[in-house]
Amino acid sequence: MNHYALVTGASRGIGKAIAVELAKSGFHVLINFKSGIEAANDTLKIIEDEGGKASLLPFDAASKESVRNALSQWKETHPEEHIYCLVNNAGITRDNLLVFMEDEQWESVINTNLNGFYYLTRSLIQDMILNKEGRIINIVSLSGLKGQPGQVNYSASKGAIIAATKALAQEVGKKKITVNAVAPGFISTDMTSELPEQELKKMIPLNRFGKAEEVAHLVAFLASPKASYITGEIIQINGGLYTR
Ligand code: NAP
């Protein structure tokens, strides 16, 4: 397979594990990050050491110009290729109770998580439609399904992507493009490193936080031909913490 997969926020955490797993599946992975070049190079090295193919593609997912410049430059230098799989993974939290929420906390979360999803997907969907194939996998969250106090901004951003996943799946299904979302619970990454894991894990039936690699396996399945009849789904991966 010489398919390209773009993973946003692939320098650390869940995105890094997804990049490594997709490379194992045979994708040439485009490793996006915003500022952590050393961490991104580490992802690249892991993939190359395992015999996989990858390249760095830095941009700020929250910036329309940054996304569009990076993708149009990539297209100019790869006129014969297209990106088959897009994993919208880049995301941030800026937690606060709504009563104390600062505009910057609301706007940065919506810009990165929700607008980032739009800028990326809008930039790549036309090529997928022309090529009559593609996979879009959005990393959302339990917070976007259940709502999480202290995370009205984050819950809103992820809930909106969940609705967008269902709508877009219906728009592009006829073009053999699948659109799905993966909704993790607590996964051990930098994002959750400050949380009281020993306390929180008591609420989780599987009694532990998940691993980034466990999310990556699910994403690699959704990106594979084996998942060709799954679209418009929101698949939870949370150790049984929440079911619906
Ligand atoms: P993380 O460890 O904090 O890593 C975030 C990644 O996103 C980094 O590679 C970071 O790169 C990148 N990033 C952040 N802002 C960006 C931007 N504006 N443009 C491009 N890249 C950007 O986070 P994580 O825990 O792996 O989370 C990954 C995704 O899973 C997020 O969407 C998150 O909401 C979701 N999620 C996580 C959990 C969890 O428990 N960890 C649970 C549910 C959902 P730089 O360092 O270069 O900025």
C-alpha cells in the first residue's frame, strides 16, 4: 500500500501511537505537530526504525492559513498523490467552570478542536471525493457524549464534532469515504498526567486508564479495508466508564 495518512497532533500521546500503528499498517504517515519538533522527530524515528515511512508536516491546526498553506505546499510537491486517511486528533483542554471561563479558554479550545477539524477536513475532502475513496477518523471524547463539568468548552467542541461526523458520513458515503469518530475515556498521556489516576480509576470497570496504543489499534482498524462498511459511528473506548 502506498497510501498517505495525515495524523494531526502526532508528536505526542494518542496521535503518536496512531502514527506508529498506521505506519505498521503500511501507510506513509504525515506527522503533524504545532511546536514540539523534538517529540515529532521521535515519532518519525520510531516509525523509520521499524521500517515504516513517514514525514513531518508541521502546522497549527487552529489556524486556517497555517493549515491551508501547509496542505497546498504538500500538494504542489506531491502532484500525483493524495491523502487517503485523515485522523483529526490534535486537541487541547483549557478547563474551568463556565462561570469563571475566560474568553481565551473558550476560543482556544473551539479553534483548535472544532475549527481545526473543519479546516483539515474541508481542505482534504474534495480530493477524497475525486478519488472516490477515503477515511476520516475524528478523535473526540467521552466529554462530548456525556458532558463533563469543568469542561463546557471542551465538551462543546467534541460534541460538535460528533454531530459533524454523523452529518458528513451521510454526505460522502456514496463516494466510498467513511467518516467515524473514536471517543476515548481516560487515556494515559500528557493531557491526563495531572489527574488523580488512583482515585479516578475506581470509577472505571476495567480499573485503569487506557493506553494510547489501545486507541491506536481501533483507529488502525477503522482506517483499514476491514472497516469498509462502518461509517457515521462514534466508537467509545473507555474501559466501561460510560455506556450508552
Ligand atoms: P496530548 O498528549 O496533549 O498531545 C496533543 C498533541 O496535539 C501534541 O502532539 C500537540 O503537538 C498537538 N497539538 C496541540 N495543539 C495543536 C495545534 N493547534 N496544531 C497542531 N497540533 C496540535 O493529547 P492526547 O491526550 O494525546 O490527546 C489527543 C486527542 O485525544 C485530543 O483530541 C484529545 O482531546 C483526545 N482525547 C484524549 C483523552 C485522554 O485521556 N488523553 C481522552 C479523550 C479524548 P505540540 O506539542 O506540537 O503542540
